[in-house]
Amino acid sequence: MFSISHKEKIFFVEHLYLMIKAGFSITEALEVLIDEARSKRFKSILNDVLKRVTEDNNITWKLSIKAFAGEAKDTGNYLGVREDAKEEWDQYDQVEPPVIGDYVAVFFPHYDWKQYPYNYTVDFRPPSPGYIWDFNVSTNISRETVDMELYGTEQLPEGYYVSIIDLDNFRKINLENKSFSFISGKALIERHFRLLVNNSSQPETPTSAPEHFITAVC
């Protein structure tokens, strides 16, 4: 087992406390610390902690969506399926933390939920033949390339596919490299997407916006 210095221990405890107090989930906080850690030894320890925290035998599969815009990033967004999840709110869903400064944020809008309606950064669903997650990407950084990355598709059941629809332009996004990008506008912008997981590689593209849809300010 690796050991870490006293300075690294202080860095870990103080920053973990501040991020959780600010509304970050334990998973998000650990991922930020892994990105910021300078020593390979400390990164290895934090990765092991993160693995232990996220291990859960009830999870059937999960995907991660990450966003990057300039120096800003949002990497702690998860969707997936677990045996004991519910269609709407359950104890495994985590709200989106507040944004600070220049930011990019990914979240699942659930103001239609009867219990705890809000934006969420983690959303698990019960087993089903097919799944739909609407998610938004928001940033206050103007005229910047926003890079989106998708992880975890290798966990999907055999014969299942992931598709993402751009709800602002009603088109299917090319996910050949499990990534895509767009350019932010001149002011606060919010883009809207729909992620589908099912046994069809050619999902039907919607022709109208979903409810609770807010047009981006460009």
C-alpha cells in the first residue's frame, strides 16, 4: 500500500471538505482531486479510493458524460441502470452543484419530478427495454469550443447502442469517437441533447422540443 506525505494529507482533507460543503458529490470531489494531484503516487491512491467508492454490485451499467470549455470542465456526470433504482427520484440521484466563475456544466433537468424537482448530475433508472435521458450543457464562456466526451459504453448489454440527438437542431450526432463538440455563443448559452440507449442503431429523431425546453441565448 502506498503512503503519502503530511502535506498531501492536508491537501486531500481540506479540499475534499470544501468541495463537499460547496455541493459536490464525493465522486465529483475525488475526480477533481485526481486531476489536480501532481504526484503519480497520490493520483494512484485517489484512483483506488474512487474505485472503492463507486463499486456497487447493484449497478447494471453506467455511462459518464464529461464537458470541457477552455480551462473549465465538468467530469462528474453519470447516468445508468441499477436494479433498485426508481423511474423518478431515488437515493442514488445527485443534484447538480452550484456553478462558480467561468464554468461549463452538464446536468439532467428533472423539474417534472414530483419529488425533489431540480437539475441532477447523477441519474440512475431501473431496468427497462430502452432508455432516454435528456441532458443540458450550459456555459458562460463565450465563443469557446465545448468538447463533450462519453465513457462506459463497453458496459452496455450486447446488442445495445448509444445515440445522442441534438435537440436544438434536431439531428443525430456522430459518436464514432465517443465525443463531439460545439461552439458556445456570445453570451450565456444552454444546449439541449437527448441520449438514448436501446437495441436500435438508428433512433427516431424528434421533430419538436420537449417540455421544459429553454432556448439558448447566443
